[in-house]
Amino acid sequence: MASGMCSEDQQSKIHQVAHEIRSWGAVAILGAGASLQAGFPLTQQLQALLWYAIETDEDLHRRLAGRFNEPEATAKSLIGSNRIRTKIAFEEMAHAKKARRAYQRGFSRLNSQRVDKYSPTHDGLAQLLHRRIVETVISFNWDTLLETAYCQRYGSKLQVGSPYLYKPHGDAANPTTDWILPHADGYIPDAIINHMQALAADHPRVLLIVGYSERDEEVVSKLVEPLAGRWPVVRISPNATGELAIKLPADKALPALVELICPDPEVPGWEYVTFHKQHDLGSALAGYSLGPADVEACPRLPEVSAVIQALLVTRSAVICGKSGSGKSITAYQAAYHMQKKGWEVLRLVAPEHPTEELIQAVANLSHPTVLIVDDAHTLLPTIPRKLHELTSAQLAVISVSTEDSSNYRGSIPVSGSRAVSTIAEALVERRDEILPVVRQLDDHIGEGYLDAAIEDRIAEAVQSEYPWQFNFVLTGGWRRARDEVASLREAKRADLLLAAIATGQLVSLDMGASLRWLKTASQTMGRDEDWLERSLRRLKLRRLVLEENTVYRCPHLRYAAIVLRIVGKSRQDPEWNNLLQMFRLALFHEMPSLRGISWLLSELRFADGFRSSGFNTIVDDATWALITERCWAADAPHDRSMAAFVLNALCHWHPKQIDVISNHTPLLGRWVEEVNADSAWGLARLLNDIGQEARDLTEAVCNQANPASIAVSLSKATPAQAYSWGNLIGRLSFAASSEWIEELAGHFDSDALISLAATTPPGDLGGLSELTHSIRWLDLPLSLDMVQQAIPTIGQAINTSPATAFAEIRDMLWFTLGYGPGFLRSRNPTREQQKVARALIRALDLTAIANALSNSHRRDWRNYEELLLFLHEAAPRQVKQLLAQVSLVTLDKMTEGLWEEMPPELMELIWALAVGDNYEPARSWVWRHASEITRVTIVIAIVAPQVAIESLKKGFALNLGVESGVNWIHACLALNSIAEVDSAYATLVAETNCLTIAKGFTNLQASDCEYVPTFLKLIEHLAPRVLDEAMANVDLTVAENNWTERLRGKVTERRAVTALLDRVNLPSSHLSPLASRLRLRFPRASIDHGNSKL
């Protein structure tokens, strides 16, 4: 308590009262004086409201005017401040429903306008009430200051009528009930009397009377006197009397009491989340980190429901995913849902506190509480683990991590791509709301003649992988970032401070840059503290950094990465050397984690100034030696994984890194031999990237490891760890020698792996898919046995959510079962693969899949296309049954508005429906929408050639899409389909694609080139002149390079080139010399092709 605030006598009295309340607890009575400082009127100041209410009720006004014989007077003139007339007016108004409601609603509106004003009195009382030091409050005030203060501090509602708060005279939150008006005697219901009697019978309390005049005889006789006769009484008001009276305004006395009674934080290391104030979408679209203030504006991701379900069932939820995928807002939206159900929410804000202190602080909370542990990947593993072990009926925990995988059972991964689709759909629906927000961030967006349409920008942004990228694209973030950095550069190089903040944010794993780091970085770059303060003010003013407890962050981690790429663009920058010193210092300042070092080095390598080589810039010999020494000292599995990431990153920054790794082959071999799920990710990345340059080195590393030990560790894997193990096995199969791989496969514990597959829950099928995909190259029968055991779960997942499930198991179907697209396979599935595929299809509910497809959304159509192509090849009869159950009427609704522009997703949906006989039901469906189609695509030409011809008649053109040297099969199918209906239009298409065909011949690629001979015969039949002209327009130089590569390739590639050279009929053709050179160069590549040879 500040000295000089009150006399020594009052200070002593406050200490005495604090001791009494701390010892016994209290019951509080609130009167109008408690709300005076917050701007609420006392009883005698309510005259204006009385006049207003009378004016709203003509009957009452007329009746009072007649009674006082003043027929023309206003309500103010009639009543004024006359006490007798006021009493009469209140008595009349008590029975005049219209006037009474106007009076109560008038006060309720006043309450709404002023209740958010901070009230030290009510905030202090809320703290005492929440800690149960004050056990009950009896308020004779109508205002909701106490409820608001309680909600603003703790987020939860203080229910009126509960054992903690009584308001017997009325409540501004409920103006439709009858209140006790100022003229009436006080009212104390039996429930309050009974409650007070029960408390009195239990043990003494302190009766705390705040701002109450005690003039109401009913209240005094039934409430105050019975309690005052048993308990100590504390009165707080400037005119208070009595032994424990505090003669101070309540807004001075209550905070002083709270400071003495509760000197320590309520929950050390934690902070209550209130969700009280909400942002619009501006913060999210600007790329700022999202938090409690964004839960209502941001679209709700699908994972929120999964988190809520986990909290309700297990009281524990672990959210994981890439940075910027929407993890934090998912956690807060789930917590917000729980809060509305009566739970309070705490988030960890001081993880540096001792672990046991953090745990004990939340071990015995008196309210149902949800804990949020964000950035869990930056904490000691014991903190989130112990918190999750602490869950109970009253305590739930949400932890959020940017790790790629989690060992917590039932972890919930946030899909960045699905989040982007969800956000895009929501923003399209909220177009009118978001347009002005987006325009504030990028004035190129709008509805003017030259403005970019918001719909077009959303369509561009939806191609992003993660929400942060979506917002960045949507709002033109690249333009702002470059412009802002350029502007800061002119402001006495404030861009250097932004770079230092971005560096600290990356190296701290998104925790932020401390003020201590910024001071050190500024000094390193030759700047003083005045520059630091001025630059910080500038960054805050421009909303380029966020500050919390003197820790600074860019609006988003990815924004920080982009800033570093911009600042690190040119070695010609006069501050280049200062930047290098700052970056180098960050690698050692306060000993950042190895993962943080990896993040910083990995991001900086994409800056133009470091792209070609980073050697002798940030990482000089001394720096390199110190960092690698830290890496080699890593012992725990998690540390080894981080060390592997750093060792991998250093390959770009030092030319001798591969040599040093070679010198540590035995140690790396031991890491590989002792690998587990925690270290698998980093080691897999290291082996993969080194193997690209030094395959002999990775073989040597693997040769130092005992494959049997790895197989034993793999046998202990859980379904949640399957993905990381699958990633590692896949990289080992690439990095190790064939003999070592065979030995590893020979040690696989088939029973354990088959058991893992049999017990894999639907949520971990993606991991199982990765694992079986990797094992497939080592032991195909084992991988098939694993899939066989998982069929019930796979079938259940596909039946429940076909598109989502297919996305998870795509690699399993493509590689383990062998049904990948043609360019990804060298042969057809074996009989054993076919057998397992048919068994899987027998587990599918075709009706459920058809219904899901009928009601599917645009983002899922690619997955349905690939799923149906698999079903068509593996079980054509079943796919025919499935297609018969698809509701085209429902799909009409799902595709409404798409037919005119024909987006790629619609093409994929049409192709999905075209796997039946004669391309049905796709052909009939497209025909139904013929009038809506304004352009012709190759899919339309194949599936519904008559529709394509109608579009051609209207002047639309069909691009065969072969200019990149691929897509020959679709070009053949399109031309053939049109020719079957009207060959003249097939010829027209060939003619209009002449130059496209020439580019395709020039750029001939390996993919699907087996259809080139067929394409040549078709063109030769339809339009021989087109073929001659196309050959005449082939680019000789480019074609020679591509055709030479094809002649070195597979038989199908050689046949394609042979077929092309067969068309070089005239000696005068510019291709004749090329044909001669290729025949001489590849004499053994001759392949029979008709009557000609190469």
C-alpha cells in the first residue's frame, strides 16, 4: 500500500482487518457506495431515471398529473426532487408495467455503458471471492460491476442466486423481473437467511460491509444485526463507524486489503484466460499470432471438435503440427467452448518457474479448470508430462507443440492444408465482412475497375500449404514485408532491429527475443540504447512486433523467416558484416537449443546472400567447431535428433562438414543403432540429405550399426510412433547397402509389427501407411500381412470419412499394394497384392462411400478421384455398384456455380465419376450441365465429347495440354472421343493445337510417352498436314537434348523417339541431320517400329 494514502491509524486498521479476514473468511454486503466511483448513481440521484420512465407511460403520466392537479406539466415538473411526490410516483410506477420496465431497462442500459470501466473495489472483491476468502456476497445494488470484474479477471461467470452471490433487490442483467424500487422496504429472502444461519452455526466469519448505509430497517433487522451480534464487523466507507471501521473510499480500501490478504499470485506461473474482448479478423489476416481474443472471429477448424471430445472423455488433449498450421487457435477455441460450459481456463506464462512449483500451483484448484500449455516443445519434457498425469474430473490439460510427431497417446495433428480449405470456405461465406478488413491491409483488393477481386485472391491463397501462408497471400503480405523492411532501412536502419527480433524468435523456437538479447545484438551491430528504444517504438507503432513481458516477437514465426530472407539478401549491404556478427552471436547467446540453431541456420540458407554458400559468413571455423562439438556431445535420444538436424544444416555452411561427419562414423553408427522414436526424425533427415552427396558415407555409418538392435527397437514401437519409424526405415533403405538392408529385414519381428498394425487406431493410419510403405521395399510379404491385419480399421476409417482416410493411406494403396499411378510403378500388382486389395474392398461400405461422395466438398474431390481409380482397377464390379448409388442431384447442389469456370477440382470429380462403363455416370451428369459450361477442357472432351463439340461450335478452343511433353494419353482419348462423334471437329482440335503439339514433341518427357506412337497415328489419320507442320516447328536444340535422354531410357521412351524420327520423311527437313546423328550415336537402340528401324 502506497505511503501517504491514509493515516497511520487507518493503515494499522487495514492490517488488523486483513488479519481477521485471512483468519476467518468473510461474508460481504454491498451497497450503492461501492459503485459510486465507477460512475453509478446513489439512490437519491435516480430522479432523472424516474422522470424518464414516467414520460414513457402516458397513462401513468396522466394519472400523476391529475393527482397533483398539473395537467400540462412534464414529469420533471410534476415530481422534481419532492420526496413525497417521489414516493407516490414510485408507488404508482410499481403497478404500471410499461413505466416500470422503462425504468429498469434505462438503468440496465446505463449499466451496459459503464460496467466495463475498471473498478478497483469490485476487482478486489472478485479476487477474494474467487479464492473463497469471501464466501458469499449479498449485493443490494442493481449493477453488474462485481460479475463483470469477476468475468474479466477469471473468464468464468459469477452466477446470481448461487451460494456465492445474492442480489435480492434486482439485477441489471435481467431487467424484465420486478426489482425492489427505491421507495419500497428492503427484502431478504429465506434462502439468504438460511444460508447465513448455516454459516454462523459452522464457525465465525467477518461481516464485511462495503458502501452500504444500513438505513433499511428490514435489511438491518433480518441480516445485519443477527450477524453483527456474532461476528466481527468491518465497515468500509469514508463515514464508516465501529471498532473495525475503515474510513476510506472502497476503491482505496479494498485493493489495500487484497494486497495484504493475498500477497502472492493466485496461481504462480499461470494466467487466467478470459476471452472477454474479441478482435475482428484483422489480426489473423495480418499474420499476427492468434490467441484468446481471436476465438470468435477465426473460422473453427475441424480439429477443435476432436480436442473438445478428448477433453470431455480423457481430460487430456495434445495438439501437434507445423508452425502456422492453426494449433494455438485450435487450443483456445476448444478452451473457449469449455469455458462456456463452466470451466475456467489457465495458460502457462512463466515456464521458467521451478517445475514442482508450476505443478503444485494447479494441483488443487477449487474450480473446474482447463490448462493450456502452448509451445510445449520448448519446455522440459517433464512439465507437459506431469501436467497430463495430473488430469482429473476437475482438471483438463491442452498442450500444443510444433513437433512433427508426439509420443502422447491420442495426439491430435492439425492439418495445415485442411485448415486452409476450412478458412477459405469460411471467408467466401463472410465476403462482405472480410473485404474491408483485407482492403485495409492491401488496397489492391476491392471492387473498383482495376482492383483485384477478393474472390480471386482467395482462390490464389487457397493453394497455400498452411494458414499463415494463406493469410500472407490473401493480404499481400510479401508486398508489406518488403515495403516495411525497405522503410525501416531508411529509418536509421531500424530493419536491423527487426532482423535481431526475428533471429531471437527463430533461435528460441518462437518464444521471442528478450530485451537482453536485443541490447546485446544492438551493441554487436554498433548501435546504442537510444537507437534501440527509438527503433522499438517504431516497430510497435507499425504493428510489426508484439511485446509481452519485455519479450518481442514478429507477428508470426514465418514472418520472422521472411524478414531474415529480405535483410540477408545482399552481401553488398553496408551493414553486412554487422548482420553476420549478430547472426553468429545468436548461435551462442544464452546457449540456445540445438533445435533453435537448426531453425536459424535452415532459414538463413534461403536468403540470397547465403544461397550459393554460407561458408565463412555466419559459421566461421571457430563457430563451426563449437557447434559441432555440442552436437557430438548429445546423448539423450531427443538431443541426438536435434543434433542430427544441426549437423545436416551445417553441410551448407561449412565445406568440411561432410569430412567431419566421416570422422565420426562410429559415433553416428551408434546413434543409428540406438535409435528410437524420439531420435528417428533427425537421423532420417541427416541420412537422406547426406546420402544425396555421399552415399558411401551413409553406407559406412549404417555398417557401424547393428541391424538387429534397430529391429528390436522397432518391435517396441507404438502406433503413434509408426510414422517416425516409417520415415527412418525408408531413409535407411536409401542410405544403407543392400546387404545391410537385407540383414535388417531378416531381423524384423514380424509378430510385433503385425500386432502393431492390428492395434492401430484410425487416427494413426497415416503412420501405419508410412511404415508399411517403407517395409514394403524390404519385405513385401510382411508389409502385406500388416495391411491385412489393419483392414478392419482401414475399412472403418474409409466408411466413416472416405476422402480423409484415403489421404492418410494413399501411400499404402499406391506402394504397399502396388496401385499407384502409372508413372510411379514399374509393374502391375502381384497376385498377393491383389488379394489383399480385394480383401480391403470387401470391408468397405459402398453405400456409405457413395453417400459421402454425393455430399462431398470441393477440397475432397481429388481424393475421391484417386480412391475410385484404385477401386476401379482392383474391383471394377464393386465400383460400378458404388457409382450406381451416387446422388447426382445432391452433387448438383455441391457444384452449384462451378460449371462455368470449370475449376480443377470439378474436373477431378468428373473423372472420379467416369470410371464406369462408357464414362458413366459422368457423361450423363456433364450433359445435364452443358448449358452452364463456357469453356471446354480435355476431361469434358474425353467424358462427354458431344458437350465439347457444342462448345467448339460456339468458338471455344480445346487445349490438348501436351506442350510440356506429357499428357499424351489424355490427348489421345480426347481426340478419339470427339472423332467418334464428329471427326471434323477432331481435325479442328488437332489444327488449333499444332504449335502445342510441336512444343510437346520438343519437350518429350519419360512420363506416359508410351502413348506417343498412338498419338502420332491418330494425328496422321485425322490431320496429316498438322503432323508435318508440328514436326517442322520442333526446336532442334531442345529436342536433341530431350530425345537423347529418352533414347537412354526405358523401351517405351526409345519407342517414342523412334516413332517421331520415322516421321522425318524428307531429306530437306531441318530434323534430318538430328535423325542421322541419333542413328549413328545409338545404333544398338534400334527398335522395330513398323517398317523402319533406328
